[in-house]
Amino acid sequence: MQDADNSLILRERDDIPGLECLLSPVKMLETLRTYITHQEIISAQKRYIRYKPETNCIAKYDVTGGRGKFSIYAKAYRAGDDIKLQKAAQRHKQHSKSEHVHIDTEQHLVIYLFPHDEKLKLLPRLLDPDTRSGLLERVLNEPERFANCDLEVLQYKPERRLVAKLISPTGEQAVLKLYTRERFLHALGAVGEKVLGERLLNVIGRSDKHRIIVYQWLEGQCLTQEYQSVRFHQQQLENVGEYLTHFHAHRRRNSLKTKETALVIGELQQLALGVAHLLPQEQQRVQVLVDNLSRALNKLKGSKVRIHGDFYAKQVLLGTPGVHFIDLDDVCRWYREYDLGLFIAHLIRDCLANRLPASFAMSYQEALLKGYREQRQYKLKRVELFTAVGLLQLAHHPFRNAEPNWPQGIRAILCQCEHHFQAYRKLSKPHLQQETPTASKWDSKMPFIAQLQQKGVIEDRIKQALKAQLAEIDRYQLQQITALRHKQGKRLLLEYVFSRDAKPSAINVLGKSRAKGFDEHTWQLNNDLYLNGFGEGCSDGIQVPQPLGYLREFNIWFQRKVGGAAAFELIVGQHGEQALERIAQAIYKLHQCDVKLTKRHTQENELAILQQNLCTVSQQHLDWSARLEKLFDCCLQLSEQLPKVTEVPIHRDFYHDQLLIDADKLYLLDLDLMCYGDPALDIGNFVAHVQEQCLRVYGDLHYVDDKLDGFIHCYIGFAQQDITQSVKIYTLLSWVRHIFISQRIAERNGYTLEIIKYCELLAVELLE
């Protein structure tokens, strides 16, 4: 178990005494061996948890016994819920011979062996071949078609729902769903729904008494399985987006219930309370999120349409006739963008859980929205809002699904939720409401900005500039121009996409332009590096993107866009040590390169930047002035301890976002600040940035400190020089710079005091 599990158990020990058994596979194994004596119990693996703080908890386990594998679920009640336990005990007496229900009064725990279920009482009859046929005779419209059929369980959630496949002796198939009462009544509302005049699902049997609905089987492949395969083409997701527009075009206004926004907000508040109970240190963060989302939802106005209500890849089948939607239990009327946002939220969740590469998730999102947009317009800011809502609704899933490092999973989802809410907030500003990101067409210091974004003006000029490095560029056409970043009056980053005919391959080119003139230094530096050991095909795979050309009249130079995984995701992942060893090798290689540089960055330069940044923060927060002044004095004292070193080429802005890792290739990015300096500065800067990201994502700046220690030792091994103390000092200086950064970026404001406190502690440690 993890520390977070133990913390939760301690907090609930008096209220839910059986929680330790549910969360600990070792404890569960001991308990099962106590009660299941007719066979040897070999192992128990936790699969699913449904937890209501201070109320009860359900856990589903897969168990391996001497007679084979089977499933159980256990329910832990509150210590005071004696009546519920007594009722369970009475039912236990009815099953004492079959040994399918066990009561542990000391732990206030009830254990059910599948198929016995407290609320789905019909399960044993349904799973037993001897009683199934008689039951289905009263459910199916044509029971003879499925006489003596087999049953395969597709999904089972204790005390909620069973989904199974019926297979007749002739091979005919059907889907059977068994519900609790509330879910059954909701599911009935979607029976008979149509798209383009055809029923979405054909009901071939139903029993209100037994709460069963049977649907005709649909042939097709689940979209989740498809989009993880190499043969998947994004056109299929465009087709899904198009089909969703037809689903939303439903006109029968009185046939479905309208979702109440107040009800959604209430559910979000309950979810937030649950997440905060799991991770108390995230309580304030989650409360801010739910308050922001609630205010935004209350502002929504406009028409409501039929929506799926639980729309993500598992609810989509790709069949030979086309696209099919399944699992319509949550169909209702609400805002169309909710389906789009929830689908994207699940894509992000799959990406965070390492089930889908980040690049795939982004391109799939774009394909879905493209397919939808070609048929019907949507509001991009609402898509961002509902993506944030969907992510908050999924935030507890890492715990619910018993994932090994569920606190990390929850924090990663919360981080993405905050990101998409900020995107919504920016798009809500009148001057930013646009479907496609573009740079401002006017910038007094970059008067050519509009020309750089006009295909007819710029295409031939770029082709001419790239021709020396890309002879084939004449056979390609400029298809898309996207402004990735624009800092008014300073710089602009554009992406140009060239493609050829209908072929999927494309050439993606990044253009970097700045207001104060063509960046000759950076252009030449990248060329020198590329031609001297950092180019395509170098033996160690450590590269810079290929420089392609420039247009001086627009102060812009071009390089090939490269792919790869973000370094931070790899650092915090299972193979973080290997990734950091590779990164240490890369920065050491840069420090040893033979290039001519015109600038130096000294200790005095670093301290001057810090002083200016801290003065800016002090002017905004007078109550912090004394602390910041004292902190800067500590930095001055520590800088005097830095030894004089032989200056080498340093990155000067080296951190995880300046790296892309693609299999055996590692790309160093954004070398604009490269100069001569102390190599320990790059190492300390990198460590501080990773720690700061861990603070925001996981709520723990020390989350990967052991791996970062390995990174430092690895670099020292390459350099054959102990720079440990210098790295610690530069780590502090970088952290102090984050005080200013956290105030400059609005969504990081809440972390400033914690950063100041850590800087103070670190300074004291280093001065001792």
C-alpha cells in the first residue's frame, strides 16, 4: 500500500473499521482465508473501489483459489451501522450452505462471492444455466432464439450494473443489461432513440420487474481498441465527430429529460469533497477549481440539444456500415459541447495513464472537432470548459481503479483540469474568442506579422528560403499556418505545415521571428551545432532540430519541427532514472561542444536578475518585502561560496520543457540564451524546474528527489568533477527566480508563499 492509503485508513479507522481490509490486498487475503475454507486461497488482486467518505466503501477483488479464479466484492460499513450489518447477517443465514456471503462483525464487513450481489439479487439466477432459460423466457420478445444460450460477462460493477453477452446455440448474440432500480428507470428514457431515422439500439427484450433490458448485438470494434492500433486513421475520428452532429440534431424536445445545471454543480461539489478527502493537502486547490467551474456553468445560456451524456471512446463502435453509439443510459438534453469536452477529457486521462501517447491524444482531439465543425459549429470556449468539468469528474478514477500510484494520477488530472479552465477563461475574453489560434495581425514592433500569416504572401518566399535544405519543398503546398506563441512587441513562433497531394506525410516547419531584428547569433549557433555533432545521424542521438533557412526581411528563421515525448512525463514515470541519465549525457555534451559564443553569464548577472525580480514582487506585496530582502541577502552570501570555474557553453535556460525524447533520439530546444558560464547553473536550474513542476502537479516538490540526486551524480560522473555544492546553490537561485515567475503567471499565484517558504528553508540549510 501507499502512504496515502495508510493515511486514509488512519482517518477512517473509527468510522469505517473495515477500510484497511478493503485497501490492503495482504489484509484481504488473510480475511478471505479465514472465511473461505473449502479451497486454498492463493492470491487476491484489487480491481475496483467505490468509496463514500465516512459512510461506506466497496472493493472488488479478483481471487485465485485452488479451484480456479473467481471474483468477490466486500462492503465495509460504518461502525454504527449495526442495522445494515444485521440485515446482511440475516441474508447470510439463507446462503450458509452455499458459502457465498460472509460476515465479519469485528470489521463491520460483508463479503459477497460472485455472482451474489446485495442490490442485483437476480444475478445468481441469471448466471446459473439451469435457471437462466426460464428467466429469459419472461424477458425476451422471442425467447426461442436464445433457448439454452451461454452468457459471457462483459462488465460488472458491484451493486450497480451487469453487462453481459448472450450467445445462442446458433451463434446469434445479444447484449443484456441488469440494473439497479434508479439506473433502470434512467436507461428506459433512451429506448427508441434514433439518428438519421434509424434506431440507435434495437430492444429485443425487457422486464420492468427484473430491471433487465436486452439489445440486439451490434457488430464493430470499440473505438478505444482501434485508436491504440497502428492501423488507425484519424479520418475515423472525423467520422465520429460528424455522426455526433447528427445525434445532437434530434428534434423531439419532450422525449428526454433536461439536465439541470444546478444538479451538475452539486455533483461536482460532491466529487470535489471526495477528492479532497482522499488527498487533504489538495483541498484548497480542488475547492478553487469547483468554485470556478460552478460560476462558469451558471453563466451558460442558449439552446439545449440531445446529448449522449457519457460520451467517450468506449461508447463508440466502428462497424462496417459506419459509426454506432452504445450505452445510452445517460442520454438527456443539455449543451452540445459537454459531449465534446468529456470525450477530450477521457483522451487526456488515457494519455496521463500511459495508455495513449500525448501526440496521439492531441491529433485525435483535433480530428474529432474537425469532423464535428464541418457539419455544425460549436463554441470552443465551452469545449474547454466542459473538458475541465469532465476532468474533474474523472479525478477520482485513479483511486477507484486501484492504480498503483493513484495520488500522482489524481494530481496529474487536476493539473490538466486547471489548464483547460485557464484556456476557457482566456477564450472568454472578447479579443480572444476565435476558433483557430492566430497571432494578433498588428504589432507595432513587428509590422510584418500579418504577412507571415498570409499563405498567398509567404508561401513562395518560404519555399525559396528552404530550398537549399529541402530540395523537395517545391512539390509541396502550404496547407496550414498556426501561431503557437506571440509575445506582443517581442517575438513570434509560427508553425507552417506543407503537404503533398492527398498523402498523409507532411513537412512541419517552425518559424521564429523577433521584434528587435534577425537573430543572427541563434541562427548561426544552431547551424554550427547541427554540423558539429548535433545533427541527424549523430552516433549518440543527441541533436538539435535541423535549421532550414531564413527570411531577414521578416526577422525569421526556420527549423524542422521534431517529435518526441515531453521529458517531464518520462522523468516521473517508471523509467525516470534512465531518462535522467540520458538528459545528463545531453547537457554534458552541450557543455563540451566547440562553438563560438559572444555572450557570458556570470554570478553577478544572475544576482542582478534575481534582485530585479524580487523588487518587482516586493512592490506588489509590501508585506513580503522584509522576507524577500533577507532571502536575497542569503543568495549574496551563498554566491560568494561559488568557486571560480572554467566557463563552458551553457544552455542558460535548461529545464525539462527544452527537451524532447523520441526513442533513441534526444532533442535540445530553444538555445536563444546559450552563452559561456558555469555548468552547475544548468544543472541547478534543471533540478529546481522539475521540483517546481512536481509541486504543481503532485503537491510534493520532493516527489522525484531521489531520481534528481541520481541525475546530479550521473552528470558529475561525466564531468569527473564534484560540483555538488555549486549545484545546490544554483538550485536555490533558480527557486528564488520562481517567486517572480509564480506571480507573473496567474494560475501559479497560489504557490508563491510555499515557494518563498521553501527558499528560506533551503537557504538556511546551505548557510549552516
